[in-house]
Amino acid sequence: MKKYVNEAVCSVDYAFRRIGGKYKGRILWYLNDQTIMRYGKLRKALTDITPKMLTQTLRELESDNLINRRVYHEVPPKVEYSLTETGAELIPFINYLRIWGDKQIEKEKMESIKC
């Protein structure tokens, strides 16, 4: 997280460096909705992500203390992901972005229908 503090030019830049990217917001949203998810369930929810990118994104979120990774030492291996307290603090903002996105999608649909 210090890497973002040193690179960010302001608090908005810091926030987007920390949660920016194509998948981070969606992963946080799914973990809020499901509370705990395993890798396979996240993979099914994010149909447009490669396994390599999902693993990389989960590692970044864990490194940034936004998600927890719990490993069960059993066969077959079992790993569960959940939000940290810091990650949960982002949910109201992600929800606001979801609402904004819904409105913009509807607006664009209406504009494309006009003759």
C-alpha cells in the first residue's frame, strides 16, 4: 500500500490506483454479495477473465489488504476469499458506481432508440 502513497498525486489518484482495473471492483462486489467465495465460483462469475489474470488480481487485492485468503490444508486444496474490513468500506462507493452505471446504461439505450 505504501507503493500507492509514494506514487499518487492526490487522494483520488491513490484510491483509483488501489482499486482500479477491469476486475477489482467486480471481485469486491461479488465478495460482498456472497460473503465468502472460492476461486471456481469467482471464475464462473467473471466470465471474461483468464485464470492467470484472476489469480494476479486476487493476489493484488490480498496484498492491498482488501480481501482475505483462507487456505484449508486438505485434498483437494480449498481456498476461500472474503472481504477485509478495509475492503468492506469500499462497498457503499462501489454500489453508488453501480447505480450510476445503471442510469447511464438506460440513458444510452434511450438515446439509441431516438429517430
